Amino acid sequence: MNIIFATLGIWIIATLSIFAFIRRSERQDPQGKGPGIIAITSALLALPVAAMMGGILFALAGSVQVVGWLFDLEISSGKVGIFVIAVLVYLFSIDSLVEIFLKSVMGKSVTGKLVLLFTRVLAFYIIGLIVGAQDETALPVAAGLAVMLLVMETLFRLLKKSGKDSGSEGRRRRNV
């Protein structure tokens, strides 16, 4: 239920942001659109953003639940929701900066990936403790979620790379 409310909150914030942007742009046009059209347009433009963020929240919550099931951990759904929202905020803010810093210092090496993994485990552990999880629960959940994110990112990059390669091979076959 927390995921639904979080997604709804994201949709409302995105709608208001888009509305303000469009309204500010329309003030310069003397024949601008009315506020009703702008509201409908901004609400529709915010739907894909909210859907994507809701999907990410759902995947993170599922990953946390799977880790809890694998290690037989007791995690309440309220704590999972708050933990997942905090992790999402971390991933889209501080983690992006850490990842850029590590890529600039270490490049795209395996060591850089391991340092990023360790950083995520530490951050997720601290988030778990702030949310109120016990030490015995926070560490396995943090490690499991960080490993699952690393695996998902690696699989996504491999899929993206194989998609580019297969497209170029198909064009070569047609030309021959």
C-alpha cells in the first residue's frame, strides 16, 4: 500500500512541476492556453514518470521481500515501504554522485564495481538502521539488495550491448 501512495505522491509532484513549467512558458505567449488544458496536459505527461518510479519501487520492494524470505527475516511491510522509498531517494541522489566519482577515479574496472557494491551495502545498512530494522535484519537486507541491484545493472548492460551487436549483424547479412 505504501508503494501506491508513494507513486501517487510522485505523480502529484511531477504534475505540479510540469504545470508550473508549462504555465511559466505560456505567460510569454499572448494567446496561451487556459489553466484547464495545462492541468490536463501536465497530468498526462506526469503519468509515465509516476509509472516508471512506481515500477522501480515495486521491484525494490520485491527484492527486499525476496532477501527477507531467503534469510528467514522478520520485516514488517511498513518498514519495507519506508526502507524502499529511502533507498530510491538514495539511488537517485547520492548514489549517482558516488558512481560518477568512482568511474572518474577507477574507471569501469571490477574494483570500481566492488567499491560501489560496498558503498551501497553500507548506505543501505545505515538506511535500514534509521528505518528501525534490527542489526541482524538490516545487514542481510542491505547486502542482498545491493547484490541484486548490481546483478540487474550488469544484466541490463549486457542486454543493451547484445542488442547493439545483433542489430549490426543483421544489417551486415542483408548487405552481403
